Amino acid sequence: LEKGQKYSRRPRDKLLGGLLTEEFDEESCLSRYHSSFYRKPSPHKPSQYLLSKLRSYEMLHKRCGPGTKAYKEATKILGHHDSMSRSVGECKYIVWLAVYGLGNRILTLSSLFLYALLTGRIILLDQRTDINSLFCEPFPGTSWLLPLDFPLTDQLDSFNKNGSHCYGTMLKNHTIKWTTRDNNIPSYLCLYLIHDYEDHDKMFFCERDQNLIRQVPWLVFNANLYFIPSLWLIPSYQTELNKLFPQRDTVFHHLGRYLFHPTNKVWGMITRSYNTYLSRADETLGIQVRVLTKPAGYFQHVMNQILACTKGEKLLPEVAATESKVTNTSTRPKLISVLVTSLYPEYSENLRTMYWEGPSSTGDMVQVYQPSQEMYQQTDKRLHDQKALAEIYLLSLTDKLVTSNSSTFGYVSQGLGGLRPWILYKPKNQKNPCVKAISMEPCFLRAPIYGCQAKTVKITRFVRPCEDRLTGLKLR
Ligand code: GDP
């Protein structure tokens, strides 16, 4: 069977409940309309309001995007140093910079896209890295790539923690105030939302600062966080967010499936793996092993934790001591395919060896597959990133998922797949090896919990602490 044996016989929902438009040519990006051959239909339907908002966003992007007169006008005001904003009509922009690993990038992009929806902006991507070889264009008849001759291109790399155009730094240096008005609104502003950001940078999440930021034509984000939970704590966005996402724990699930369509090259890697190793299985289990300690690599205690979790939660059968201990009652043993992703080969090798050396106690057959062993992170090497994306996507196609704590790589898979994973705790932190996540939403790992949002965090019905990070916030 060519196309995902499991789901090909069902009626297909190729537009994912209306998230996608039919405007695209199918061949140029096969993953866009073929994902429903491989993925279980999602039980979560996007709201009509979200769908209409996406369609009007697409039109706005066409009017304001690269190559339009509006874009040209808007970039003109950036030409000279410290130029202040003039009216730019209806077009305002968000520029996304590619920083940190792929999981970080995907989550940041989704956060910025939602922020763009909320504030009537369009989003453009710094394309100096390999983003274009990973994802297809999500918006029809236009491009989400920032043209290479964008006037600020040479400055983009200076938009870091102490960058003089970054909002936090400007607040600290008193070169901007939240009360700044009209003639003093800058034409662009950098927002630094990286995990080591400080109190001044976090003012981005305050209502009164949003009133100023909203007026700036160009916002450049140097960010690596999934900050959507904290947008819910900004009062002026709450009503709109509730309308867009009546079911709060589906935000990334919908936005992710709307935005991220692997290119044909990556899609080939995904479908070849899927058809060879996953499509015939009765059950599939994904295990994402991310080792965040230094040094990283293979550790017996992590292996033990994985085994304790899959055994304790009955995700995999145990290995019987002898053939006579096999207690299979069913006539047809199941084939269970385990997809392991890790930078290191040993975790899957040990698992595979275990089920070869001894029989599974249920008589079921366990097959273990790991697509790549890259050994170390090589972000911005094209093929490495393509493999990472293929693996994130493959994990999202499994029936059940085990992920590693605090890993955005895992968050993206669970969100795309609509899966509540079992999260492996930080080793030695807990009595239990893993915990089943309350929801499929990613965690905002460094949420502001003091300052202007402190009061709201305590009383809100919108967010809760993350399972894997008590100081992190996730939508509930
Ligand atoms: P996080 O650091 O776990 O939050 O995830 P990121 O995706 O942001 O960064 C980790 C990067 O390391 C990935 O993007 C990959 O480049 C690489 N990496 C980590 N784990 C894996 C894996 O299991 N498979 C592959 N192919 N790459 C991985």
C-alpha cells in the first residue's frame, strides 16, 4: 500500500476542517494536502471565527507582502537612521529571526503568527538560514519570506539582548517610555524574548506597553519561546482569543497544522519511513529521547527511566524470562512499531536488542526503528534540519507518544499529532519516571510570572503550571 495504509480508506478531510485553502497547486507541496493520508482525523474542529480570520489574514498578506506597493512604501521609512514612523496605511509587519533549534523556531513562529492575527500585522521570515528548504509557503499567492534586500538586513544580527533598538534596552536606557506618543514612535523596534530575557524585556506582556508597541510599523522578534499562554493574560486580547480558540488547548494544534507543511524533500523522508516502518503496525509508539544534561549522550539511568515509563504505563509489553512465561491468549499477536528519535543510537539499539534476546510477555511483536543518529545538534546544516523536521513529524504520526521534559522538539510533535504525551521527568527529580500530560499544548518555559502579569497568573482560569516545569505556563 502506497499511502498510509491505516487511514487511506476513510473519507479524507484534506483541508483539515477548513484550516487550509484550496488555492495551492498540489504537486509543489505534497505534504499540504496529503497529510490526511497519514494522520488520524483530528477530533478537534477549528472555530468558524478562526477560519474566517485566517482567510482575511491571507488577503492582508497578499496586499502587504513582498513585491507589493505597500511593502515598498513601508520599507522606505526604514531607510535612514532613527527615522520615526509615518503612517504606513493598513500594513504593519512582524519580522521573525531564525534562532536556536528547530523546535524553538517552530514554536516561536506560531506565537508570532498568532500575535500577528491579533494585531492585524503580517509576518515575514528571515530567510538567510535554511527555513525555505524545510517548509512550503503557507499563504497563497504571496510569500512569507523577507526579501533579502530588506533595508535592516545588516542590522538583524545586532538585535540581541543589549541591542540599542530592542524594547527592553530602550526602556532601561529611557530612550522610550510606554507613554511615548505620535511623533516619537519609532519606525521599528526589536523585541528580545529569549529564555535569558530580563524584566524590561518582559514588559512586552503588559497591557500598557502593548498600547505603544501596537503603533510601531515594524517589529523584529529575536525570540525562542512559545509565549502564547501569556498573550491570554493581556486583557485587551482575551475576548478575541476566546473567540478564536473556544477550546484553549488546541491553539498550537491548529496553528501548527495550518502553518507548517514540509517541503517535498522532507515529505519524501517522512513518507518513506512511515510506509516502511509504521504503516503496517497495529500500534505505534513514539519515544523522543532528548538529553539536556552536559555532557549529553547515553546514560544508563535515562535508559532505565524510559523502560520504567513504558512498562509502568503499559505502553510496551515486558520481556519474559523464558518462552514458557509468555501469556499470549490472543490468536493473532500484535505488531507494535516503536519509533525512537534521539541524537544517540544506543537507546533504540538497547530496546531492539531487548526484544530480540527475549520474547515479549504478551507474544506481541515489537519492532524498533530510529531514522537518524546525528550525535550532536547541527542547526542550520540543511540536511540535518530536514532530518530533524522529518522526525518531529513522524513522531506526530504515532498513536502514543513519550517525550522528554522541557523539549520543544517534543512539544511540536505532540501538538501536530494532537497527542497528550507521557513526559519523561528530569532524571532523579521525581519518584515516577514519567507523567501523562494534561493537554497537548506546548509549555511557555520562561513565562513572566511577576510584574504586570503576576496577579493574573495567580487567579486566571486560562493557564496552569507545566507538568515538566512548575514555573512554566501552559494553556488549560
Ligand atoms: P529542544 O532543544 O529539545 O527544545 O529542541 P530544538 O528542536 O529546538 O533543538 C534541538 C535540535 O537538536 C533539533 O532541532 C535538532 O537539530 C537536534 N536534535 C535533537 N534531538 C534530535 C532528534 O531526536 N533527532 C534529530 N534528527 N535531531 C535532533
